[in-house]
Amino acid sequence: MELTVRKAELLKELQLFQGIVERKNTIPILANVLVEAEDGADHARLAATDLEVGLRSRCEAGVEKGGSLTLPAKKLFEIVRALPDTEVRIAQSAAGSVSVSAERFSSRIQTLPMDDFPALPEPAETDAVTLPGAGLREMVDKTQFAITGEDTRFFLNGALFLLTPSTMTLVATDGHRLALVAAALDGGNEAPDEEEEAGVILPKKTIWELARLVADDEVAVTYRRGENHLFFDIGGRQLISRMIDAQFPAYERVIPKGNDKRIEFERDRLTSAVKRVALLSSERSRAVKLNIDAGKVEITSSSPEVGEASEVLAVEYEGEALGICFNAQYLIDFLGVVRTDNVGLDFKDELSQAVLSPVANDGYDYTYVIMPMRV
């Protein structure tokens, strides 16, 4: 293989592969990116996978000699990034190495046999659904922090993706909080069958890569579902994801129906207060307490090792006085992605699930359920 490609074009694609390739190196070929091109073509094809998530893309190139090869994705990215803004030449030798050169720079990189590279699944000829890219990215932003990081509960290591003819919904939970966001879909899509309406679990890595790929607000995402894989076509690139084969918890049961008390806060004011007070909270629990009383909410924290802090917010509230403890980071995560000026807190008592939600419609139906802490 011999080809030339503009540095900026190649660097842009290689950047996207950095989150895909396997870094632990348990299977060496998974740290490599596959490069393929045909004689006389005006582009090269790139691919990488960690066997759970894969990515295909293409890059404009002048192909002098077609072929295929694999190169270490991280090292190739570092080399190309360090080059001047010029054309990069990639040429394969017969000795199991590949030269990467530009202007006066030259290098030789060891390669691995392309036959070792795993075959990426192809999408079946099924009905495709068009999703708004900006809306999908916004939904990911509003839910990804609630995905668990515990390997023991692998069924929570992802987000539930639900699709109907008129809405798309994303749900994530780590057992202590639940983030649910739904958005309306424009017409023009075929109705998904019953199995698709039951939803699929997207792995955490898929969620992250999906948000990275949807960078342009105007881009549309074409979604297809296979037997074991999901396919997202985004601006000439294709993200491939294995589905998590598990049963997602019945999240509807977690959303409380009997919360009879409500307080509305100015979002910026509440965010600043929680951040300040949390500075003196216990590093282990990160607990802050909302002492709710007529006309005010006092946010407090204390730590035997550090000290204590408090801040009072004026609110409209005439109900009974009570105190609820929350993990400060859980509050900050929600407040950091809400776009409305005000947020509402619906609650029942000190021990029952509370619900945070935006006040007024920002284009999304967003529900954030948070469990109180016992401190």
C-alpha cells in the first residue's frame, strides 16, 4: 500500500479512534487501526474495535497502490499530530513494517498482520431510523453520569435506549440515582417492532463515543439494530456497538408518585451554594443537608476532620420543616446539565426518593430521581 493524505484530515479521524482501541493490550491487534485502500481511489478506509465497540471511518487520500495494513493507533496519532501541516505519506514495505513520512521527517513502524484483525459486523438490511444528532447528544449529557462504574452489576454498566415512533428515551441508574430523559421525534420513521420498543442497553463506552461523534448540531444519526449489534451512522462514520445481554431494572417503579411537597430554586444560586458548602463535607460521603423550613432552605455540611459550612437560600415554601441529606456530587451533576433558569425539587420526607426536574420546557422531558442519605 502507498498513499498520501493531508495531516489535518488524518489527524481528525485518528483522534476519534483513541477512545475505541484497546489499551490493556491483552490482544495486541486490538490496539491497532486497520487502514484499507483500493488502487486509484480518492479515499482510505479506517477501522478499529475492542470487540465491544467498533468504529469505521474514511479519509480523503491519494492512493498510488491499494492494499491493507494495521498500525498502532496511539503511536500513529502521536506521530501525525507532531508533523507539520502538510501531506503525510504512508507506504508498506515487505519486511512487516510501514513507513510514515512528511517533508524531511521519516519513520518506520512495526505492523501486525491484518489477518489478525477481527472482522467487524455488517448491518442487516433492516429499516433504519433517523435520530436528531443534537438531541441524542443532549440526552447522553443528561444521563451518562448516572451509569454505574461497578463491574459486579454489569447490567447497569450502560443506559437503556427506548425507541417508539414518536419518542426516544435514555435511562441510566447506579442504584443511588436515576436519570431519565425523553425527546420527541419528528415524523418520517417507520414504527419499530415490539422487540425494539422493549429497548436495548447501550454500553457506557458506546454512550461516550456516540456523544463524541455527534459534534455537529445539524448532523443526523441513522440507527439500525441487528441481532447482537447496534449501528449508528453519523456523518460518514459508523459506530458499532455490542448490546448488553441483560434485563434492565424496572425503572418506572423507582420514580415516586406520592411526593406532595415542592420547592423551586434558581439553578445558578443553588449550584453555587451546594458547591461552596460541599467544600467542607466529608470526603467519603460528600453529604450536604437541606434543612427545609418556611420561606428558606439552609444547606449545611460538616466533617470532624475539616469543619462545617452553611448557606441559606430564600424559597417559597410553607410546609412542615424537615431535613434531607444528599450526595453533593449527585446534585452538582444534575445542575450542571440543566438548561433552564429554575429547577424543582419534589419530595415527601427525609427517607423517600426525591425528584429533581427542570422548571419550564427546555425541549426534553427530564426526570432525576435521587435517594436521600442516612448520615
